[in-house]
Amino acid sequence: MTYEKILGIAMEQSAIDMSCKPEDFCSDRNKTVISKPDPYARKYLELPFFCHIASYGSNAVVSSSEEFAPFAERYIEKHGAVRSFETPSIHELDAELQKYGHRVCFMAEYYLPVPELVAPLECGLELRVMNKRDFERYYLPEFCNAICAEHSERDVIAVGAFDGDTLAGLAGASADCESMWQIGVDVLPEYRRRGIASAVTSGLALEIMNLGKIPFYCAAWSNVRSARNALKSGFRPAWVELTAKTEDYVKKLNGDDS
């Protein structure tokens, strides 16, 4: 499978998630659509969106509630594909969202594999492909990015790096939609900076592609360590997203339950 094919599949999934068409992401014109629920959307998304902006580089596409759509459309027309995701512009967006009880919440960059760049990597530890029976005892805080107890039904396969009987690093795949599985990774602090993260990530990416699925990888823009791991593992930046949530949701994430 070529990178172009993989990118096309990702755009098809984003179109499902955002209630638009795949070709909307390739246009030189920005696009605003009304968000709707879809049973084939990524399972962790809460639809419909109040305001969600994505870009694959050519333009900005916003999927919004009807009440917020007029402002959202003006916003992306004013700021475009790059500045819509930059802090000065986001202040403007956030000020308007507050009038509706929402705030800017999630901002992330998504990576896709370049098949010819994804290869087995060595880290000096034993790598094991693990099924659910193998990794179910590792639903622990130190591996909460790789596998998630709250949504364990989505965890389908993993690759672990073992130092004897000690699981030093783990990459897990979450079946977030039919065609694409998301990779999460954790390495114990005392084992970091030894190439373990990239070894388990690239190994898992190969396993996922061998199963006929597309692996994808998400990192916050501030998470330099995670972004470096994606690049070393054969992934490249593909698209970005910005999502608004209710003020109560944001407060809870910040530990403010008052």
C-alpha cells in the first residue's frame, strides 16, 4: 500500500467524522459543514461537534453546530489553513466560544506511516507481539497511553519490549474505527532514551499493516518526545485538528470540579 493510498483512507475517515466529503480536504477553498453523528466515526469522538477544525495542509475544514457555523465560517475565511491554528487567532475563537459555554480544548497533530520508511528497529530488548490475553494484566497507570482500561474493548494488539520478565515499553493499538487503528506508547522512565519507544512503535505499525489496517499516531504539538518517536518510527505529519468542548469539560480536565 502506498502513502498516497493511506492518506486517501485517512481523508475518507475524516470526512465521516466531520460530515463532509474527502475531496473537501484537498480544495484550495475553505469549507464549513454542519456536524452530524455517524456510526462509522472514530469511536472516541463525541458527535455532533460544537466546533471542530481540521486541515490536511491545503485548506481549513470546520464541522460545527448550526448556531456556531456562521462565526466558524467567518473565522476560517479570515485566518486560513495555518493561522486558524495559531494562538493569536485562537484567542478570537475562544472568546466567541465562551459566549456559548464552550472553550478551545484539544489541539493535536496526526501522523501516518510511510510504508517504505517503517522497518523493524532494534533496542537491545526482546520484542514480543501480544494479543489481548497477553497484555490484559498490564492495564496499569504506567502503560495508560498504550492500552486503556476504560476502553479495553478497543485494544486489539500490542508489541512489548521485555527486559527479562519486566515489561519496559509497550505500544498498543486501539481499533478506533473500521479502517484505522491508533497507536499509543509508554516506556518506563528508567528505560527511556534507549530506542525502545521507536522499536515497539515501528514493530506494531508493521503488525497493523500486515492485518490490512492503517496505523495512525497522535501527538500534542508540545510533546516533542512523542513527535520525534513518530518520525523515527517511519511516520510523517498528515493532518491537524482543533476541537472545542464545554467549559465544564475543560474545567474537569484541569482538575477544577468546582
